[in-house]
Amino acid sequence: MYTLGDMAKELGRSAGYLKGLQIRFEVPILSGAAYAKPYLAFLRKVVFLRTLGISEEAVLKLWQLEKKLMELLHADMTGSPTWFLDECGKGTRPRRRLLLTNYDVGADLFSRKLQLALPLKERTRELFEGHEMGEDALRVLDAYLKAYDRIQRDATLQIKPLRAAATWAGRLPQKRG
């Protein structure tokens, strides 16, 4: 378990910066050493994307689409306040997992298919079905994949310049003494 300070040190960012991310991404703010590894893994992804020059607006859009998709798929199985982060950091089947939450949708994301009838958690019935209210999981998936494609394309363009910058930074003269 981590404190906010531990995560800040791990990610090379200030606690204030991480607190700002927590507020903007509307993730639970916990006290003390209450942050689990998946929470840190989520923040690490956000920091990495920002380091790659991906706008916070683009990352927030992807985050909102992921949360919406998870809600439509009834992914909240635990009732945990961090249920949408609890899969972060898992590395199996990456083509089936959403980028930020790492949630496994049950099928290859890029096939544009979902396992829509997964009995993950019993929910009280809504007055109207999701599709009647305009909340179609496949429509949200399509919007998600478009946002993901933009982020993936923009991130890929930064690989070469970031490698060159890291190499250059490694050659900077060190202060003696």
C-alpha cells in the first residue's frame, strides 16, 4: 500500500500534481497508506501519456469513455470505491483490456465486439433499457476506439524524439562533489 507521497516519489511528480489528477479524473482521494498497486498503475499510465505529449483533455475523454463502457457492461463486482481501477497493472490479454482501467471486456477490443450479456453483478432494473436511453455499449466502444486510435497514433510519433531526448539527457555533464 502507498501514500500519496510514496506515489509521487515513484512517479517523479509532486503530491500536488497527483492530487490535481485525482480531482480532474474524479478518482477517490484516500488518506494515509491506503492506495493499492492498481491505483498507482493507473496514475502511472496517465503520467506516461502526459509525458508522451498526449493532452490531458484527450486522456480525460478516454477515461470517461472507459468508465461509461464499464458501467454499461456492469463491471462493478466488488462495490469498492476504486472498482474501476482494480484491474490496473494486470498484463494478460492486452488486446482485450481497456487502456487506462485495464478492464478485460471479454473479447478483442479491435474486433469491435463485446460480450454484452455477462452476468457480472445483479443490478436493480432501470425504468428503461440502456439502449432506449441511448446508452449503447457498442456505440460507446466505437467512440472509445476512435479516441484510443488518436492517442496511440500521437504516442507512437513521440517514441523517436523521446528516445533521443533521454539519450541526450544521459550525456549531460554531472556536477562534481
